[in-house]
Amino acid sequence: MSQPFMFEKPIGMRDTLPAYYQTKRSVRDQMEEEIGSWGYLPIETPALEYYDTVGHASAILDQQLFKLLDQQGNTLVLRPDMTAPIARVAASSLKDHTFPLRLSYHTNVFRAQQREGGRPAEFEQMGVELVGDDTASADGEVIALMIDALKAAGLKDFQIAVGHIGYVNALLLDVVGNEERAGTLRRFLYEKNYVGFKHHVESLDLSSIDEKRLLGLLKLRGGSEKLNEAEELVYNGDAAKALDNLRQLWDVLEGYGVTEHIKLDFNLVMHMSYYTGVVFEGYGSRLGFPLSSGGRYDELLQKFNRPAQATGFGIRLDLLVEALGQTKQQPQQTCILFSKERRKEAIEEAKQQREQGKRVVLQDLQGVGNVDEWSGAFSEVLSFINNKKGDSNE
């Protein structure tokens, strides 16, 4: 391994500079307030988890996990997501709490990237988990909350694509007959490679009716009218159950008044293998990839010996800031320049202004090079130099 350059960062890591940090913090605070108003309680989990528990349960590819060894030789991972850690907490520290649990989080997650990947290996995520409720009302609640959280952050032009993994799985298995062949088709959908999906379907030895059914899946994107079209492609109970679930969900979302942001997408397949029902992704108009995602995972908590149904979402803060398309200006600050003879007066003045809610920089004149150039960054400059009047503007 070659020696890294002095200013080089590990692959996928980034520095957060003041203006960007200010924007991200403002977005986070607005969303936290909205999420809290819905009755979700914040939770924190360790950055390090055991590979044999959370690492396995997370459904993140093994090569994307940051692995370490502790002093006892146990393999640890930096948390790759928050759903699995919260499932662990719900089954352990919160095992005596009755369902449903409404939990929220704001944290950094870590996923190792290849050198050519160009994706962050560490990013901030905010989200919620609603544990112990299997109703369409619960699915609708987390989707409506995600929409309101995005609005609270200032995002106006966005869409939420909603699908059902149960419908996709039922249709694919019904037509191609086994999980291996269905998995190949599912991969095309996950990658949103619809041309590849079409060509692969045409290469299979299928009847004209079955080929038409699979290609018809690609057309199932739109409003609630797509539910009836989807019904024409399937003949088994699992698919019918998924469609009934989506109809109930649409009614819930209409109740919340958020269907203007909703688009049904029966092609939607997520990278997390633990999803079992409704799945969804959020898209901003400035981005060609999702800034938020979530769905129902009714089998994950079984791995922690407390079976329960659950649903939730996560929002990527870095992508949300990009979708907003603006970085906040630095807040206005007052600078008080002082000479050593008048340091005490300057300190007292700064204290009084801070008590009034102002941001004040207190700067020794001897520590500044070009005073005019440096002080230009401040909205107001007060000088306490030699025997000049203390409240004069320079």
C-alpha cells in the first residue's frame, strides 16, 4: 500500500465546511422538530456493532462493511444502516415496552466503497421506525411523515414512488417458476435497467401471454388507476393480497392529503433484502437518484428473538441538501477588535452583545494581518484600540 498524500482522505470520506454544515444543521433541526411532533422518540445506538448480529442482519453486502477486531478477537462492524440496530434495541433494551414503538434517529452510517465508485462511505441519515404495527395505517403514517419532514426542510418539488415487493415477487415467480430466474429479473429492476429487463424477457422461452405479462410490469407506473391494470397481470393469492394492501394504503394517503406527491411504481425493488411489503423511494427534481427510502420489514425482528412487524424510512441529509440546491449564507457576526490595553472593556462589550443573542468574534489586533481585508467578512466591526471610543464603527 502506498503512503497517502498529506491532505488525502480515505475513500468515500468528506470534510464538512462551515457554510455546508450550517445548511445541513438547519435542515436537520427542522425535520427533527416535525418528526418529534408526530410522537417519535429519538434513540442512539453505538457506531460499532457485532458482525455476527447487526452485520448479518443489515442486508448490506459484506464487501461494503467496515470490519474491525476487538481485543477479544470478535469481529465488529461500523453500523451500515440503522434499521438493524434499532431492531436489536427493540428486542433487548426495549423488550418490556409494549408495541407499537415509534422511534427516530439522526446518525452517521458507514458503507465501504470501491475506488471507482464515487459514493460517500460515510453519510448522515435521519429516519424513523414504527415497530409492532402491521396495518396499512402504519405504512401510510411513515410515508406521510416522510413527506411532511421533507416539506419542513424546505423541499417543494418531489415525488414518492410506492411499490410492493410482494407483488413483484409473486408475478416473477408465477411466470419464470423459480427464485434463481426471478432474481435475475429482479436485479434488472433494482438497477432500473428497463431496457435490459425487456431484452432478457424476450430471450426467455415463454409463451406470448407470459412475455406480455412481464413486459406489462414496466408500464405499471402512475396513479391509483394502475392498481386495476396490475390486477390483470396476476393470478395468485400473494399478488392479490399485495394489491389489497396497496389499495388500503392509497386510502390512508388520501386521508393525509399527500397523494399529489405519490406515484405508484410496481417495478420498485430495493437493495435491502429484508423488505417484505410496501416499499418507497423519494426523489427531488434536482436529483436522478433517491434521497430517501423505506418500507415494511416484517421478518427482521425474528432474527433478534422478538417477532414483530415494522416499517420505517431513512433520509440522506447530503442528498437532501443537494436537492434543495442552496447553501445557507454564514450568519451575521459582529467583530470586536481590541488592543491589549482595552482587552477588559472589549470582553465586557462582547459579553453584553452575546446576552442579546448576537454572534460576536473577539479578536486581539496583534493576531490579525491585514485588518481591512480580514474585517470585511463581518457585518459590523467595533474597535477597542488605545483610547478610542469603544462603540465606534471602523
